Amino acid sequence: MRVREDAIERPDGSRGIYGVVEKPDFVAIAAVDRARGLIHLVEQYRYPVAGRYWEVPQGSWETRPDVPPEEVARAELSEETGIVAKTMTRVGELFLAYGYSSQRYHVFLAEDLEQGATSLEAEEADLVSRAFPLAEVDAMIAGGIIRDATTVAALGLIRMKGLL
């Protein structure tokens, strides 16, 4: 991660400072079992907000930014949930918070799922993976249980494109 402050000139000619956070792109994966009407989420402790929250599996390879997003998505899904997806559909990409960051994320829909073993990294040791009925996930979002903007936006994008 890199944080910088740029000296800028606004359209009206006034000068100012603009802070920018640069982070590598990441992936967000909605793993859906259509036959059972389930979506797989993970819960883990998020240090900046001092709490555990449910979200779609997500991740990046900071040391290997040249790896294609689909490859990262397949690996992150398998590492965090043990799931291998036969079908991985690229849904689109969104910026995380373009008011202050250049980071974006690639949204994928994973289907035709097979359960395998997880391969958690040290910082994910407390990660929990569970499948929820889609209607329950909607209620969790509406009720403020799921508070991760990436999860909400990814599921919204997938639905808007008629994929869920």
C-alpha cells in the first residue's frame, strides 16, 4: 500500500492537496449453489473496524499483480472455503472508493461447485466459511449484519446483470 498527497489545481484555479491511497486490485467471489439456493460466505475479524463480519470471499496477490484476476479468484475461493468452481464468470469491475483510492475489484460468479479442503493463510486462521440461503443473505444485508460494501455491491451487480 502507498499513501500519497498530490498538490493539485482545481478547475477554479485554487490550489490544494489531494490524498490518495494506492492498493493492488482484488477479487470478490460470489460462490452460488443454484440447486440448493445457497451462497457461500466467510466471516473473519477485520482489524480496522474491530469486529467479525460476513462477506463474500475476497483477496489479492499483492506480490503478484500480473496474475489474471480469474486465477486469483479461483485460488482465493479454494483457499478460504475449499470450494473449486467448474464455472467462473467474470461479472465486472468496480472501484472500492474512488474518492480517495485507486483500488478496484473484479467481481466473479462461481458455480458448479465442488467441496475440497481449505488452505488458510496465518492471518485467516480464524476464518469461518458457511453457506446461507440467498433470502437469508438478503435479510442479513437489509438488517445490517452484512456491512461489507464490496459484498453488497458485488451481489447487486450480479443481480442487475440477471445472473442471480
